[in-house]
Amino acid sequence: MFLHDFENRIHHKLEEINPDSVRGADICRVYDVTQYPAVIATSDEGQLRNMWSGLPLPLINEVSYYV
């Protein structure tokens, strides 16, 4: 629901990553994600800018700052 609401409001699609996939597990290890759901904001170079994990999810405005 968060991804859908974010896309409708901000008109930007966030990348959804499955932590059960090989790529997703690697990303979770790199950014030390241990609780789900998680939202990770990174720079274009992959540097961590902010992360929210577990509930409650961040506000859409908080995440849109990093888009």
C-alpha cells in the first residue's frame, strides 16, 4: 500500500526489493536491514542517506525528500 500511495502522490516509482531473493538478501546485508518492512534512501552511488525499518513506516513526505 505504501508503494502504491507513494507513486500516486509523488509520481515516482520506488524500487521494491524482495529480501528472499539473492539480490535482495545481498542488499539487506550491505545496509544491515534486520526488520521488515524497510525503506532505504541511497545516493546514486549507493551511499546510505537514510533508513527506516519496522513499523510504523515513514511518512511519504519524509521519503520524498530523497527522490
